[in-house]
Amino acid sequence: MKKYYKSKFLSNIIIFCSASIATFSIPPFSFFFLIFVLGFGIYLITLRSSLKQTFIAGWFLGFGWFAFGLYWIGSAFMVADTYHKVMMPLAIVILPSVLAIFWGLACVFAKLLTKKNQSSLFLIIVFLTLFEYLRAKLFTGFPWLMPSIILSSNEYLIQIFAFVGSFTANLFVFSFSILPFVLISNFKSKYIIFGLLSIPITILLFSSFFRFYNKDIEKTNNNLITLVQPNIEQKNKWNLEKRKANLNKLTQLSLQNVNEYKGINRIIIWPETSFEGSIPNEMKLLSEISKRILTDQKAILVVGLLRVDTNKLFNSLVFLNSKGNIIHQYDKIHLVPFGEYIPFRGKFTTIANFLSLKDFSSGNIKSNFTLKGLGNILTLICYEILFTEEVISRLSKNTNLLINITNDAWFGKTIGPYQHLALAKIKAVELGIPLARVANTGISALISPYGEEITKIPLYESGVRTAKLTLPLKNTIYRRYGEIIFIVSILFLIFINIIYNIKIGRELKNEK
């Protein structure tokens, strides 16, 4: 390995390839064993001597991970007239390049605080975890494609999120990935490092298996959730000539087996921006649709729609009753940068004009909605499912259901919708609350508090699914303590490293 590593360019390519290959460990591929390929790349970084080379190596690791894992974002620039092909580099090159800086800086900080390679390896995974946290928080945050998503594909491993949450789970993934390379290394303290890493890994694995095998029988009640997935391509979604056909499709799907559910509390859910139109302009139409579909007073219709208020534009959803009245309204709070608004618009005027993008406004109503017989419901639109702390801040003690509507048609038949579903499953496990996810083109699913897909509509299939609502769990350890677990874990590991470096320093002094 040292022979090949003498070439900095070649070694950077190897590191880039290791991270690229490792992305096949995440959904929909879910080849879990490829996690060790990522660990190989991390191990190679410890062989760098200078801070500059360490940063470059870390950057190549991050660029490989984000370039291959997020390439699908470029699909959005190929769909509608408001986006242009020439902007694709923003998604497939510039965005991964920027995100990779976080990994490069993490490796530099690890190098600054270490005296030997074995300590560097230990600290790299600590700082990679810390900088993934910063990535999720800074500049409105972008917590997509954190390494912990690897755990979502396994019914046992996904339970880890109930104990430690996504950020600390990143530490688990990084630690697990480097274990083989600790053992085969020539580090003097490799067994100590292996023990420090393997003990918490073993505890978490045991706890996760125990949680799943000893789970409460998932109790349901008579409340029903109906998922409606129309499978309308994005290019047809805003086509006025196809508006009537799109509405008919949504309506007909919603009317399937309607007589079987009379007298039962039921929520029928349509996806984000269900059809072309906005509130209040479509109030008459919404009233007619809800009266036609909701033949029972116990049924409720949830519709994703744009909302216009004076000069402001909102990405919203509304709850409609059988009388055609809006009984609850929610405006999306956490907007997508460069998708729903241009951050620092004054400095990005050229981009804003080129995209012809009008900024959405952020909602300010964070309250949930309580339905008689169905309890408290928390609503999230698309991207908002990523931000756990924001979700927790909106939870009430008796929240029984999370509703997440989205429109993943922007990303076509790529890996993006699969990743989005995985993030929704993680959220259900973290909080111990069932989640109803409804997407325009898929993947729609009703997810249990254990991350199981109770029912699902596959990608690019139109359909409707109805299932009983699973009862939420009383609580999870992560929901109770939140990011305190993450902070304590990071501080503890840094403390151990400080003690270790003091020991190394004394040994070096004695050698002199």
C-alpha cells in the first residue's frame, strides 16, 4: 500500500473511489458490507503527513460520497421550464464540492490534535461525526446523505436511531467501518482503539436486536389512513390542459372502496402540490372535491396546495371536512435553498433571474392539529422530514401521527425517492411515532414506530392504499434526551483522546 501511496494523485483517486463505492451501501442498493470500503478510505487519510495533504484527501473522500450519493438532484434541472440544463453543474459538481469541505476540515482538525496515526484514525471519525452535525445545522442545514442512512435498510439496525438518533448513529457507522483496518494496522495501541470502538458498537447492536425482538405487538385502532399516489409526471403537473385529467385521477383513486369505510375515522392524504392551482382561488373547487369524496362525516381529506396571501407565496397543506370547509391549514416552515427561495437574493440576482424563481415565504404556525378520534397530528412538507430537532420542538405529549407529503417527481426514477423514504423511516423510529408519507410519483408508505412499511405504493405507480393506524410508542430514549446523547458522546471521545495524547507525549519525552 505504501508503494501506491507515494503518488498523492493516485492515492486521492483511491480515496475518492472508496467513498464512491461506499454509496452503494445506502438505499436502494443497501449493500451493507461496502461500509468497510468507506473505512478503507478513512484509514488511508491517516497516512498523510501534512495538513494540506490531509485536507485534500478528506475532501476527495467527501466528494466521492456526495457526488455519487446526490447526483440525482441534477434531475430537477431537467424537468420544468423554470430550470435549465446549464445549471446542472450546481447540483452534480458544485454542491458535492462544497459539502466535501466539511469532511476535509474534519480530517485537518483530527490531524492538528494528534501525535500519531493511530490517534488520528480515532479522531477522524470523531470529527467527521462532528462536522456532519455542523453540516446539518449551518446555512439552514442540509442533513441529507449522512452515513447513518446506511442503517435504515435493516429492520434490526434501524432501531439504533431510537436510542441515539441520526447524529450519534453517524459515529456508529464511521466506527464500524474502520474496525478491520485497526486490527490489520501496525498501531502499537490498536487493541485499545479496537476495544474503545467495539464496546459501544456491541452495546448498540445488542440493544437494537433486543428492541426489535421484544417490541410490543403493534397495536392498531379503527382509525384508517388512506395514501393516494396519482403518479403524475412533473412536466404534466402544471400543464393546464391536463389539469382536469389530473384532478379526475386523484378523485377516482380517493373514491375506491369508499363505501367500505363509512362510519370509520379516516384520513385521505394527497401529495404535495396535488394539482395546479392555489388557495384561496380554488376554494370552490376544493369544497366540491371534498364533498364528493368525503361521503362520511368521519372522513378528512388532506390536500397539498400552494397558498397566496397578498404578495406572499406559501407551500401549504389543508385539512378539509365533509362539508367542504378548511378545518386546518399548515404552511411549510423550513424551505429548500435554491429550490423554494434564493438565500441572500441580493448577492445571487443573476441566478434568481435565470431560474425565474419567486421566493416562497416561510410559515410561522408551528402548532399541530387535533382531530376527534384521531388525536394530535404533526404535518411536514417534503424536506422538513430531515430536521429532527425542529420536529421534536413541535411534538406534543399525545402526538399520534406524523404526516409527510412530498413531490419527488422532480427526481424521476433515481435513487433520490428511495433515500427520502429511508429518512422518513428513520424519523418514525427516532420518535416512536407512526408516519404517513404520501408522494406524487412515489414512494408512498405508512410506516410503523419500528420503521416497518405497513403498506406501500412503489415508485412511479399510481395507486391507493388504506391501512389501520398504528399506535405510537410512549417514548424513545432519543426523543427524551435529544442531542444531549450526541454531545456527551463527542466530548467523552475527545477527552479519551486527550488522555491518550498525554500518554504518548510522555513516552516520546522519555525516548528522548
